[in-house]
Amino acid sequence: MWHSLTSDQDLFRDTTARFLDSHVPLARLRKDYRDHPAGFDPAYWTSGAELGWTMCLVDEADGGGSVSGRGAVDLALIAYEFGRHAAPGPLVDCNVVAAALSGQAGDLQQSVLGELIAGSAIASSALGAAPWQRPGEASVTIRRDGDDVIIDGAVRPVESGKQAGHLLVTGRSEGGMTQALVPVDAGGITIRALKGMDVTRRFASVTFDNVRAPASALVGEFGRADDHVSRQIQNAAVILSAEAVGAMDAAFAMTLDWAFHRYTFGRALASYQALKHRFADMKSWLEASHAISDAAAEAVADQTSLAAETASSAKAYIGEYGPELAQDCVQLHGGIGVTYEHDLHFFLRRVTLNRLLYGTPADHRRLLAAIQIGQEHAA
């Protein structure tokens, strides 16, 4: 990341980097966590929460806060290190849900928020409706039934669905989007584990069959959650983009080192003109990804008028070029690059997965077009 950092931010990032180096080196991920049910040790996540991983987007009045007062920027620093280490843990969803619950007055919301900040529990986002969707494309509907709300539909993938204690469900309602916080053991919820491409990230398919929740479970107002959902997607885009840039950095550095030290026909790979052009392309993608990721974090932290556009632009650009860069790195390594024993696949898996979460590049380009059309109509 190329932010101009304060000494506190430098310490925050460096502490996380050293913690990840010590607790989740790639050799341990390969050996211990490939078949782990959660993909990580709960004690590891609790220790990370104590370092401040889950409070950056939470108001100080709710027990949160960040080292610089610009939560999205501080969290992007952590996400970058997560990507550079291919680290495990539900960093995205826990922060998205924590930010959504911050400022909510309900007892349930405050109780779950406290657990998220402490790292003693996990909550996941079940995004069954999104702003880039056309009418009728939402996979979850939420309707009123007296004083309760009824949730129907299905969402996949949901990160840590099997490990989460609560789900922040987003669905389409008459008049707009609605969000509700429901426990995973509520009647009518079925959670089925899915196979995933990332070594340490776990996902599930969640089905809601006439799930009844009290009005007190609502997060925000019924049918009026569109702006809140938009902000949550911006937060997710910032985290996922920064994490992908960290993974791109690690993969590129690893490949550059390989090219200078691997000899063929008496010459280093890096000396061949054709490969120099490919490295130049990758370097330009990487630098541009750094720039747009930083711009998104700063715009979202400051909630500028361009926050939504910048976050979606970052998600679309990095989602396109992150996997492209990682695939080139694999190809330049030759046969060893496709082996499980080599470290490169950790980063390829991470950027490929991040491309798909909280909207694909195509989804975010569609959202950008909708924002532009809306601005032209308002002019």
C-alpha cells in the first residue's frame, strides 16, 4: 500500500505482519489448515481481534475505533497483510457485519457486535439482494407478517456459514432492501458446506425456508436499507481489493526473484526480452492496483461523493487484473508453479476468490453504469 502512514499506522500494520509471520506461515497453512473445519484456529482469530482487526469500522461509542480515525484506510492496511500472507480468517464478513451493527440500538445487535469486536464469535453476511441486480434477480425476499418478518430464499456462497453464530441477511422487500440479523439455529435455516478453492477459507450455501424473525432483529428500517447495503459493499470492496493487492505483490515478488535466479541456456530467465515485456505489463497492473485500492480506501473512509464509484472501480479493475497477474506468475514458474508444494498457488487462489465475492467485475461495472445514469437523470 502506498498510503502516507503515521507512526501509529506503521506500527499497526507491522504488528499484524509479524503476528501473521509467527502464527500462520504458509508451511503451516499447507500442513495444518487444509482440512481444518474452520480453516483457522479460533484462538488465532481472538488474538487478532485483540490487535484491532475487527473494530476499525465501529464507532468509538460502541467499543470500536481505529488508530488514525480513518477506519477504512486502517483496515485496508490489515487486509493488505492478509493478502501478502494468504492469511486465514473471516476478516471481510466480520468487519462488514460489525460496521452494519455499529450505531444500532437493539440488544441483539449490540450483543453480537460486542462478540465480533472481542473475536469470540463470527457473524457472516448473507447477501441475497444487491444494488447491481435487476428487478427479480434477488435470491432472498423479506416480508412482513404482523410484528414479525419472514425470510425466504437462498444465498451462496456465505463465508464461514458453518462457523457463524449469526447471519446478517439482506433481502428484497416491497419498497427496497431489508436487513435482519438472525441466529443460524433459527427454524427454517439450512446450511450446507461448499467446496472452495482457497486453502483456508470456508463457504456454505444457506437456505431460508419461511424463517420467522421478530421486528427487533431488523438492522435499520424495513424496506429502507439500500443506502446501508451500499455502504457495506463499499467496505467489502475496500477490504477485498487491498487483500488482493497484497497477494499480487507477494506473487509478483516471488516470480521476479525466480526469474533472476533461474537459468536456462546459460542465461537468467529475467534477461530474455519477451519475459521483460511480460514483467513490465504485470508491474503496470500492480502499480495501478495499488493506486486504485488506496484511492478507494481513502474515499470510503472519508465518505466522499465518489466513494461508491471509486470502491466499485477498484473491485472491478483488481478483480480483472489480479487473477491475470497471478496466472502469469504461475506460467513463468513453469511446471513447479502448478504444484501444491510451491507457495504460489496460495496467492492465485486468494485473488481468484476475491474476484467473485461481493460482486464480480461485471457486477460492479453494471453498478457504475447505474450510478452514472442516475447522476445524469438528476442533473
